[in-house]
Amino acid sequence: MSENTTPSAAPAANVAEPMGAPPSPLRETWDYFRKNRGAYVGLIVIAIILFLALTAQWIAPYDPIAQDRTAFLKPPIWMDGADPRYILGTDAVGRDILSRLIHGAQLSVSIGVFVVILSMIAGIVLGMVAGYFRGWVEVGIMRLMDIMLALPSLIMALAIVAILGPGLENAMLAIAIVQLPHYVRLTRASVVSELNKEYVIASQIAGAGHVRQMFVNILPNCMAPLIVQGTLGISSAILDAAALGFLGLGAQPPLPEWGTMLSEAREFVGSAWWVITFPGLCILVTVLAFNLMGDGLRDALDPKMKR
Amino acid sequence: MLGFLFRRLGDIIPTFFGVTLLVFFLIRLIPGDPILMLAGERGVDAARYAELQAQYGFDQPIIVQYFDYLMGVFQGDLGKSFVTKKPVLDEFLVLFPATVELGLTGILFAVCFGVPFGVLAAINRGKWIDHLTMSVSLTGYSMPIFWWALLLIMFFSTTLGWTPVSGRLSVMYYIEPTTGFMLIDTLLSDEKGAFISALRHMILPTIALGTIPMAVIARMTRSSMLEVLGEEYIRVARAKGLSPLRVIMVHALRNALIPVITVIGLQVGVLLAGAILTETIFSWPGIGKWIIEAMNRRDYPTIQGGILMIAFLVMGVNLIVDLLYGVVNPRIRHKR
Amino acid sequence: MALLEVKNLTVEFGSEDKPFRAVDSVSYSIDRGEVLGIVGESGSGKSVSSLAVMGLIDFPGRVTADALTFDGQDLLGMPAKRRREITGKDIAMIFQDPMSALNPCFTVEAQIMEALKVHEGGSKKQRRERTLELLNQVGIPDPKSRMTAYPHQLSGGMSQRIVIAMAIACKPRLLIADEPTTALDVTIQAQIIDLLLKLQEDSDMGLLLITHDLALVSEAANRIQVMYAGQLFESGPADSIFSAPRHPYTQALLEALPERSEGHDRLRTIPGVVPGQYDRPAGCLLAPRCRYANESCVAARPEVSDFNGRDVRCFYPLNDQGQPTGLNTGGTV
């Protein structure tokens, strides 16, 4: 994904607008976003997934880890030999797949959001410090990020999990660390380009302190590319977390994490298609939705693309 | 050109040391005493403990330890596996060809489908083939490949019975490894049908591994092609009375592929990460599966060595891609 | 018979029901050995009309004409393959910006030889010799060493010479030069124009010179066409257009020339810009910018009509004194 999204020069808002009040930046972005059908669909899907995640406790028909010993590996209800109580069938120990998928949405969404928030906060601080103070601080931080980028993200995450030990929290921490360089680089690039703008110099003369300069004055002008990267980061966090779960290093059974579910279902590849198909489909749809929205946001926020 | 090479090497050296440092401290960060962990549940007495500590150099100051480690790396010594007691580098080299073979077929698949479809989408912009290519590409890009591999197995292996489920070769054959590349080894051998068997074993892992790079390459080719097609020299080429095919294949593609080559180079990391998942699912005896097994067994020297080698590999390939970029792009080649 | 005959050429973009006419019923013809100048501001449709002659208007654009013939052959009706045999061989084109007209990935030699290979065949050795000859012809110093150069190693003037060599490689009978000097340094401009005219004279080519530079075209061309917003506004012999413009727009263009502004404090300009897709006036397209415009100009669009032997699109063509005729009030300046 592009960490080279060039930092937006604060868009000189509608200089050439001949008539009428210029639309507010938010409004304008929304209009662009809405014209992109893919992004719109992505947003709707994300809304549905969010709804399912937030209401999982009440919506899911069964407890996701309750085992029904009378119904092992029952197919979905439209198949022969189905158990009418379980819409999408059951897994090898008689757990309702639909309920597990809905609770899985809760897990995946929280993984994605938590990882991105964690990584973004740390990344912004590091990138801001590097870009604001320059000098050896910058060289040190950026070199470290280069080194982290020399390793493929999943392998880096595996290495960190290998140190911390398997488990959901550790996997999330590992993915957050892996994503860090993207935010650091983006923030630093934006800050460096903002630093020479007159508003920064003006408030410096007015006596603004370093912290105020960095986080009150400069940061808001660097947010557009970060928001795009964050959205795309959610999708890769969900994907990586599922991969770690699948390898047995992420969420541990019986947690209904989608990747972990697939890992447990692997042995039924020849006999029970539903235990494999549905969790993967959920991952694909969720990741796709966030990618679509990220792409749409990028197009809407990137001033170069406008007009 | 030489200056360009040296400049790139200059960029890489700090990263090289950084990676060794990172990998070195990886082990030190593990909670718990590595020697006690090595000894397992049997435990060790104090004398044996001291002996082991000296053997692994854990009694030295950390700077000395790192220096020793670095010296070892330069001499090709990545330590010995806790489990098999064999040198890590030897194990790596035995398994490496299998991963390379899979990686090469994967990237070949990705390029062979990604580039043509990207071109087709670009020249048919806004038509159904463009929408189809872009939808497939976006889906492929978002695909969890471990699931995709399982789907492929489910459909082609267990339902249709067209391809084998796992491994590199049917157990009917035994091939003495000469190059380590199964496709070449089977061709060289006298065993009839071994090559076909090896080929059939390759198909699904190749598709599983190549899908994400294919999606990325198709997208990149399309956007790069669209940009080039708007250039004046394309119009000039058409004004020469060249056939549309020649304009696209000779004038547009050559220029459009320049950024695509960089993207192909960047896929090496994606491929290696994908190899971990693909090899695990297809029981493919390569370094991906090896590292995962090492992680499950907490075989730290192997994890450490494996990660270091992968990092070197990615850095090396990126360097090669940069140089290749200079070859295809005259503007870079001539820059002093 | 004229070499190139264009009758009511129209090029449209956009949807069928609300098309944008980039070129609106333009007619002209050009004979062998003749230099025709097409003049107009940016956006006047002069480049688009020449692209239509070359067959380089792509799908969303629609080209229609009552006649578009080259040497008696109908260019629009013929199969694409046949047309490509003519383009690049009998009709060649030189583009505005030489720096972007050359493919950055190929050497000078390869790009010139390509046209030769496609249209004339012959051995590689013959083609190479011909290329060398061409580079000599367009005045490139030390042509041998330039053969293997890449475009980024050449200056703008040098690139334009290469582009010209590329265009005349197959000895075209008609050469279209679309603003061949706009992107070049002033010192180089005259050299390039001289080169073009010399090549034109030597091989008796027809030359279609498209430019916004009226001074340039007045020296080079036999006849001149003035275009505005896709329409033909005035056409006639070069010297008479210069001495006695019949269209207010031509008059204004001439007055904007620096040498005609002597005695004035500043250069005279034409206020406003050429109307685009969305701001076309209902009446005469020039009306918002014309100093003589009145209600009838705003109400209806004038057609091209004959005025003292010249084609003019104006309700009130100018007389020899530069005053509009047929206006009752006389002078609404």
C-alpha cells in the first residue's frame, strides 16, 4: 500500500470558485466519496459489520462456544441432513457457526481498530518528533523504520509473536508494531513539508511551544493521508491477525476468531465445506470493504485527484 | 551506472547491520533463561549450566556477544538448531530451493496473468473487461490466501480430484536432489511421469501464492498503462501509421512496465510471507514451513537464522530490482 | 485536384444528445507545394481538426465530414489498415512539444527507423543510411553520434529536429506542423521554421502550419485560415488578410501583435477567453469579446459567406478601412 501518498498541501480552498459559497471541506470530501460506488458499498458493508459486532451478544442465536453434542458437523439448513436450528450448520464440536461468525466480527473489528489506534498514536508521535526536530533523532528513527520495513510484515509479526508467545493480545501488539513504520513515514513526510509553511512560522513567533506546535498546529494539517492509511491499515490488521490465528499463533481456541476457526476447520477440507467457506468469506468481505473505503477516501481526500 | 550501484550499496549497509542487530536482540528479549529453556524440563546442574553458558557465549558482555554473532554471520555461521543440532544455514540451504521454485512459479503466474489483464483493462477502459479485471484484482488483493488455498484444495483436489493435495512429488517416485528444483530434477531423471507429477503438485500452491501479486501487478499495470497511453509520444507513434498492436506492445508497454518492475520487486516480500502460509497448507518442504515448525518448537537459533536470511533475501532482491530498473529506464542509467 | 480536401469537418465529444463541438463544419483545401496557415488562440480547435485529418481522434470523439479526401481517396471511408498506410507515409505530422513527442525508452535511430521499416521496408543497413541522411538534412551536427542517443540527452531544439526527421522520413506529400515552435526558445524558433519551409520547398510538399503566432504565419504561408472556438472565421490569401482583415477577430488579433502596438503604452489584448464546453454563447461565438457586437450578434450565429472574395463568418464584415459594414449606426466602440 502506498506510504508515498504525498502530504497534501493545505488545499487552497476553491480559489477559482466563481459563484456561491464554497462547500465545506467535509461536505466536499463526502460528495467525492459518494460518487465512488465501490467506496459507498464498502461503507455500507462496514456499517453492517459494525452493527453485528456491537450487537453480537443479542443477535447471535447461540453462545459461540457452547457445544451441542447432538449436532456435530451439521450442514447449513438448505442442505440434506441439516439441523433446522443451525442456519449455517455446526462445526466439529457442535458449535453454531453463525453465532461464531457474528462474535468473530466483534473480535476482528476490535482487532483492526485497536491495532490501528495503537500503531497510529505511536507512529504519529515518532514521526512528528523525527520531522519536527530533524537531526540525529530523525536519522535514528527513520533508520529503525527502514530496518523494520526490510522484513515482510507477516514475518516480522511472526518474529515478535515468537518472542512474546502466542495469543490474541500479543498478536495484536505484534501487528501494531509491524504497521508502525507506515505511520511514522507518512507523518514525518507531512510534517517536513508543513514545517516551512507560514502559519507554522507565525505561531512560532507568537511563542507557541514545541508540543503546541507539533500537535495543535501542525498535526491537523497532516491528517488526510493518515486517515487513508489508517483505513487500509484496519484491513491489513484483520488479515494479518487472521493469518496468525490460522498458524496457531494468534487468537487461541475456543475464541471465535475467523482465522482460528479456519485453522480448526482445516482437517475437514474434504468433508465439510461450510466450516471452511464461511469464516474465510467473512474475512474476505470485511477486508474488501475496508480496502474499498480506503481507496475511496484516498481519492476523495487527495487534492491532486480533484477536478 | 557504477556510481548508482555504489550509492544503492551505501544505502543498504546500515540496514544490513540494523537487521543483524534486530535479529540478535530478538533472542535476548525472550522472557526466561535461554539455557534453562534449552535444557527443557530435565533441568541442568550448576556445572553443566556454566558450561553451556560458556559454549553459547552468554557469559560475555552483550557487545561482545553481538560482535561474535556478527563475525559468525559473516562466516556463514548462523548457529545450530536446538532441535536437530545441525547448522541452521545448512538446513536453510537444503530447503531454500523448494521455496525459490514455488516463489518463481508464483511470480511467473502473477506476471503472466497480471500484466496482460492490466493492459487489456487499460486499453478497454470503462468497458466490461476493465470492470471485471479491476473487481477480480481488488478481490484478489483482499484475499486471505490461507483460505484461498483451502478453497482451491476443496474444489480441485477433493471434489474434482484433478490435483494432489500436498507435497512436491507423488510417493511413487524418488528423485535424488541435484539442483533442488523439483521440476528440473525430475526432468533430468529417468523416471517417467515424475515431471508431470511434480508439475501437478505445483499448480495449486502456485495459484495460491501468485494471486495477491497478480492482483497488485494487474492494478499497477493498468494505471501505469493508462498514464502512458495519454503521453504525446504514443500519439506520435500512431501518427507514424503504426498498427494499434505495435503502438501498445512496443511503445506503450515498454514505458508502462518501468514502474511495474518495481512493484514486481516489492512482491518478493509478499511472496515470502505468502510462502509461510502456502507451504504450511500444502506441506511444501520449504523455508516457510520450516520457520513455522521452528516457532512451534521454540527453536530460537533456527527462527533467528531464518528471519535473518529472509531479510537478506528481500534486501538483495530489492537491490537487483533497483539495478534492473536502471537497465530498462535509460533516464536513470545515464544519471551521474 | 487538391492534395487534401476538407469539407464541413466536424469533431464532437461527449454524449450524443449534448455533444461538444470542438470543430464545427470547417472546410479547407491544400495543394502540393502550398503552405496553408491555420491561426487561432488555444482552444480554437485547430489542433483537433488536424488530428482528425490524421485519424487520431479516439473513441468518445466523433469525426464527420462531407468530404475528407487525400489525393482523391476518401480518408473516412477507407479501411483502418489502408488509412494507416497513408498516415505516416503520405501525410505526416509534427507535434507541439518535442520533449514529450519522443519515446524516452528508445534511441533516436530506432524511432526514425521505425517509420521507414513499417512503410518502406528495405534492409536495416539501407534504413540506417537513410536515417543518417535525414539527420543531416534536418541539420543535426555530428549525426552519427546522435543516432544512438536517448531523447533525454537532447535539447529541445535538437529534439524538434529529430521529430521533423521522423516526420519526413518517408517523404510525405503533406506535412502537418502543429505549433512546431511553441515549446522552443525564441532563438531556435526561426531556425526550425526556416528548416520546415526549406524542406517544403525542396520536396514540393503541402504544408499545413498550425499556430497562434500570426506574425509567423504571415511570413510563411500562402493562405491563412483564422479559427475561433472550433469555427472558421475568415480565410484568404496571406497578404490580403494582413493588409485588410475582414473579420473583427482577425483585426483584433493583428492589433495584438507587438509591432502594431508601437506608440501605445501597452500591448493591446483581446479581453476574455475562448468559450469552452459549458459557456458557449447562443449567438455569434465571438459576441462577448467583440467590440462591434450588437443585439443581432447575440441573438443568432452568423454563417460563412463570401465578402469581397474572402470567406468570412460575420454579420458585419469589415471594409478596407477596418470599419464594420452594414451597421446603421456605424461604430459602437
